[in-house]
Amino acid sequence: MDADQRGEDGFEFNLPRERTTDLWNRLLEVGEPHGLAPCGLGARDILRLEAGMPLYGHEIDETTTPLEAGLEFAVRYTHDFIGRPALEAIRAAGGPRTRLVGLETTSRRVPRQGYPVVIGGEPVGRICSGGTSPTRGTHIATAYVPVEHATTGTAVEFEVRDKREPATIVDLPFYRRAR
């Protein structure tokens, strides 16, 4: 997937601390006629979730591989790197055993990080990130599930306080920018 297919443009600024207030005020001033409004980390987090962008500590960490997370596009096997033998071994064995998938639910309950994912009454995975999607009008989440269950349209459940809620595996990203 190309970078321009994942969500909207975003920008990050690095500047001396004493100049940040001036930049902030100027951005608000120039952006106001265009609908620019400040937002917090919660808004940033749901936007990155809708765009299917992984966050360290949620979708990716030291226990996941780029193969499981759908990030193999970022791996170059043209040179040596520390994890190359492990990734090549996984590929030679037929690929990863788990895969990152999107979940969508019409449940009133929001799927949250750490909630179990259940298929056929058995826990098979875990929610990585979840929240309410303003663009889809429903609750969404990412989760790792066994590859054999990672098919779009598969019915799953997530568990909240010993109660199971329905969800469906959907394609990532949840949102694609219109071209």
C-alpha cells in the first residue's frame, strides 16, 4: 500500500521551544478561514486508527513482526539487518501464524486495548486499539487473530467484563482518502 493511500496529510514541527507559541498562534490565525481547529491526542489516535496506521505499544512492539502487522512493504531484504534471519525463517515456514486485522462492531460497547477476541467460544486474539470512528459512524478496532480466521467478513466477538459483543473482521485501513 502506498503512503498516500493511508489517511490524510499530517505535519510535525521541530523548532526551539521559545518559538512554539508564535507558531501555534500563527497556524490558528491562518487556518481559521479553512476550518483548522486544534485537537488532542484522542483525536489524533482515532485518525491514525481509521487510517490503519500502527502505533508502538498498541499494534506493534518487540513481540510482533512486520509480517504479522502488515508492514512487510517497509522491509528491504536487499541488505543485512538484525531481524532478517528471523523474518526469512517465518516466510520460509509459510508466513506468520497471526495477522493484524480490522474489526467493526455495531455494539454499544467500544472495543479497547487488551480485550480478548473470541471465535467459537474460544479466545483467539486481543484488541490492540479501539474507538469510535466518526467517519464510519460505528466502533472500530485492530486485533491480532490466527491467520486462518483473518478473512474479511469473519464473525468474531470481543469480551468486555465477561460479556461478549459481536464484531466483524474488515479490511484495513478503515478510511481511505478520496482521490
